[in-house]
Amino acid sequence: MSSNYYDYYDGSKIFLFLSNKIGLPIDLVNFLIAQLAALCVARLFRKPLKLASPEFRHSLCLVIGLLMGYFCFGKQAVHLSVLPMLSYTLLKSGPQHLIGNITLTASMLYLSCLHVHRQMYHTGDYTLDITGPLMVITQRVTSLAYSLQDNLTKKEINANSVEQSSVKDQSRMVKIPSPLEYFSYTLAFQTLMCGPVVFYTDYITFIEGDVINEKKNISRDSKEPSPRLAVLYKVAGSVAAAVLYLSLAKKYPLTALEELTDPTSEVARSWSMFYLLWYAYLSTLVVRCKYYHAWLLSEAICNNSGMGFNGYDNNGSPKWDKMSNIDVFGFEFAQNFRDAVSSWNKNTNAWLRTVAYERGGAAWRTARVYALSALWHGFHPGYYLTFFAGGLFTVAAKKVRAFARPMFLQSRPKKLLYDALTFATTRVAMTYATVPFVLLHLSPSLAFYGKLYYSLHFVALGAIFLPATRTCTRSATQNYPELPSTSSKFTKEGQTRDVYEPNGKLKAS
């Protein structure tokens, strides 16, 4: 590792010996140690601290979050406090009818400055920096600000919640939170490092659950459903994703795709279109495994502390999926672009819906969502190439589905063929669209598309001009609104929504 790497990284170097021994960068080692420690500490909030006062639980979440931030980021961790302080000052001093807009503008400007700084001083080895947690904090402060701006006339949306809170519960957000409540919410250790975004009402319910139950005359002695199986399942999934990443990372590195800019390289000279696409699929799978590992581990931390309970299923089993950010099988085996998008970073989709999609005129909904999502990620050209391709494929997929699907519904063999074709097409389209997102830079991204002759762009443009049918018209107006569904379960076509939001910049991987 270069000296520049160590010079730039401000986090703790106590475990540098372990980093050298196992061959992982020190920033990644610190991230793993912090998350594993959080997983163990989270258990305290369910047993010995279950009956502790809300103030003590708030304080402990805040203190652990601050210590974790300093351990992983060193002096950069000051930004974790500055952004919430700026936002809280605006909440206290700004006009309530504009407080959401003001907070969104200020927080995005602050985040954008750090994105530019990272883009200018980024090193090849350095993967963990402060913009990752700040992206999540931005989601928290803006969603809360808009709730206050609306004076609770609208309910906060959670990507996985099937039961909405009562108006009485929502009234707890009429007043601005106290400083302790606010900073505990924005810096809670459970989701500080990589999310998912937790909406304020869900967090307060977690902190003050017993107090709320007492107000509703629910006994404190009532048995709480155990998250043990959910935690074990998610930790196992996280470990499996990490093992898969370590197994494939050296075999299918992204550096091979970057060699496409060199016309004399073996990749540019000898690789066929089909092999290039296959290699790109495996390379992006490796990247996705990093997200799966971190998101599943973060979700396990939430569940182990008692956060994320989402009622019971039809069999009476407890569901712990309210903080779920990823449906791995839903994404990897999706049969259309819409299902894949709705399975990825689900709570960010809910945040985009809350602060962008539902604001202003209907004519600019999609544009607002795309603009905010792009700015939230940063300024690498690859993000914008991915957003453009994803948006184009989303529109084209609507037309193709409405035009072609009825032809395959006359018999079961035809339907199975259709399902197989759409699965393969979705995987190809998703790989094609997301390669620039992981390459980041313009030259290798355009070289990748050039090697494939921009073929899927042209196919999608052609599909847009398919003749409109009655089915197509009905689908466009009823079954396919622009924003993705906030649930990965599609029980009704009217509940499904489209927008391409391939989020996810995970700085901790």
C-alpha cells in the first residue's frame, strides 16, 4: 500500500498489525471491527437496557455513534456533527413552512462540497471516507425536516412497513425534537456507517417503546418477539456475501474493464462482446457482494437492538424486515427492471419519494427524483451514464412488456419461455447499465459501451417507438407510475412503481 493511502486515512491505526497480517486495508478492517462491536453492543438494548429511561437510551446510542465515527474516520468525524448541527439550527430558526426545502438545500450543498473534495483527492486504495455516513445523515435530517414542514399532514413512508402509524402516534413529531433526541437520531450507531435510513417515528418508537406501550395500556411484561433467528439469518447472509466477494474479487477485477481505454490491451483486442458482457456481470456481482455484506450486517445490528419489527406474517411468525435495505434474491432473480430496482436500496427509494416525488407538480416528479438521486451520489460521470441508461431502459421495458407479454399468456410453456427471456434480458440490461456506476470515470465507461456498440441503448430507443396498444395505455396510466414500489412484494400491479435509482455508493466496502 502506498504512503499516500496512510497519510490520507484519518481513522485509528491500532489494528494496523491485523490489516497487514490478513491483507485487508486498515479502513476496511476498522469498519468490520466497528460493525461487529455494534452487533454485540446492540443486544444490550433488548435485555438489560430495555427498561432504561429514553434519555439514557438516547445518550448511549449517541455516544457509541460518536466513538464509532472517530474510530473509523478520525478528525474527519467532525463532519458527522457539523451537518446535524447546521440542520438543527435551521430547524429552530427557519420558517416552518419552508424548513424542509431549506434543510434539503443546505445539507445537499454541504454533502456536495465533500463529494467534490473526495473526487479530487481520492486514492486508488482508499475506500472508506466520511461521505458515506453523511449521505445517510442527509436522508435523516431532510426527511425529518419535511415532516415538520408538512406539520404531519403526511405520514412518513418506510420502504418495508405494511402497517402505518396512527395519527395519534404521528402527533409526537409536531414539535421540534430536543437536542438529545435529534442528535441521537442522526448519529445512532446502529445505522451510522452504511444505513439504512431510519425514519424518525420508527427510531423514537424503538427508543421509547415501553413508554408508548404504557400510554396504550400494554403491559411491560408482554412477551417481545425475539429477533434471534432474523439476526442469525442476516449475519449468515452477510458472511456468505463476504466469502463470495473474497473468492471472486481477484478473478474478476474491475481493472480489466478499465483497460478498454487502451486499444493495445488484450481486453480491447481479443475479448468478444459476449465474453465482455459475461465478465462485466461477474465484476459487478463482486461489487454487489460488498453491498450485500454491509447492508445485511447493518440490518442485523438494527434487529439485535430491537429495531425493525414489522408485525406478523400470515402464519403468525414475527417479521423483522422494516429496516431491510436489500432483497438479495429479489434483485438477483428479478424478471423485469422494475422488480430489480425496487429490491435495491429500498429505504432510499422511500426517502426519494418523501422529499422529491411527492413535492411540486406531477409533471416533474421523475425529473426531481433523478436530479436529487444524482446529486446525492456525487459528481462522477459514471453515475449519470447509469441513471440515463436506467431511465431509458425503464421506459422501454414498459412498452415492451405491454406490447409483448399478452402474446405469451395463452399457455404455460409460453409463459415459462417469457419468464426465462425476461430474466435473462433483465440481467443483461442491469449489467450494461451499472458498469459505469462502478467504473465511475467517463473514458472507461464510454469504452465499455463502445465495445458493445451502444447496442442496448439503440434497442431501448427502438422499443420506445413500439406501437401503442390499449394494454400499453392502461399499463402506462395505471400499473406503472414513475416511482418504484416501496415494497419488494408485488401482490397488486397497481402497487408497482418505476424509477431507476441504482443507489448505493457504499464507502465502507
